[in-house]
Amino acid sequence: MIRVLLAALFVFGSLLPVIAAPSRIIILRHGEKANPWKLCDTGAERAEALAETYLGKNAAKSLFANGEEPAFFFAITLHTLELASPSVASWSKPIILYSVVPDESDDDELHVKALNQRTQEAAANIMQNPALDGKTVVMVWEHKHIANEKLEKKFEGEAVTLRKLLKLDILPGVPNTWPGDNYDYFWIVDFPPNSNVPSKFAMVKQEFGGTFADLPQNDWDTPDGLSPSSGCKVKSDD
């Protein structure tokens, strides 16, 4: 009888969902863009600056603890793929791409719904994958699908942003919207052991010197100073 009960308890326990979550998720937006398919020169320079300063192997102000490596980099669009590539290459790691085909209009309904779906899939994978449990991952993402109040209201009842999908909205200090002018911030989210509920949030501004000192380093929700003559697409309405 005791053996039967123990066996039943073992089977029941094996059916319980396993809580697996990274210890830290580093979120950032793609770099400044020229068009729907590629970054402008400023965005490409930001990609190199991030690798040398924050995200690459042996970076000067690494966001990773001593001896720690990022488990994976995740991306969703060609812009995010291009931004992440120099950092990922320095670690000799692959990029996990939840790809969405570029579209002439960021607001095209099918394009937005594709970004919704791929964002949902990526978040589910990251928050349920035992291989990422206790690790640090980097998500380079499209800014409206990091946080956007208008988008969240449009799809009310369906989580379509990382802010909602990762439960960042329960934490104080998390903005409702990622401004169109800001390419120069990290969102750093920490999770306690054996929990998929975030416990800590920080916004960290990207600050560069030396050969990268001319990159836009504007404060949150302030103009980036770019003009059409820069070859970069200027801010569109959010």
C-alpha cells in the first residue's frame, strides 16, 4: 500500500509544472535604422559600441558578472539581429531569432500581429525553458513590443509586450511605453531562484566615450537630436 502511495505521489509530482526562469534578462532596443531592413551608420556604430563597452566578451563595462557568460541572445527583426551580431560574435554564440519579415509600414496590421505572436513565443520559451534556469539572457527587441501603452490597449486581454509577458508591470518604475527617440537604454530584470515573477528592475543608460562619444546618449523620453541628414529614420509616432 505504501509503495502504491509513493508511486502515485511520484507520478503526480512529475506532472506539476516546473518553474524555470533566467536569473536575469537584459532587454534593449535595436539601433538607429535607415529603413525597414538595415541600421543606419549611427545604428551600426552603436552595435560595435555595445560589443566593446557592455555586451561583448571582455567589454569595458560588462553587464555580466566576472566569469559569467550570457546563455543566449534573442532577436526578432533584422534591425535587432544586426545590433546584436557584434556582441554575439565575440562570445562565439548563436543568436536565437524569432524572425518577422520586414514591412514597409511598422503599423501594418499583419506585421504587428506577427510581432505579437513571435514576442509571445519568445517570452514563453525563455520563461519555461529549464536550460535557461538561473542564467542571464539578452533580448534585443522591437521597442513597441518591449512596452507600448497604445499597443497594449489595442490588444487588451492579450499580452503582446515584454512588459506584460514578463510581468514587469507589477514592479515599480517600469515605464508604460518605450519612447521612439530612445535607443540608448537597457532594461535589466532580475528573478529570484525558483520563480518566474520578477523581483527587481533597473534602467541603465548606455554611455560611451572615445571613438563612440558622438553616439546619441539622450535621457529617457527626450529627443535624440537626429535629423534626416544623418541618414537615419527619425522618430515616428508611437
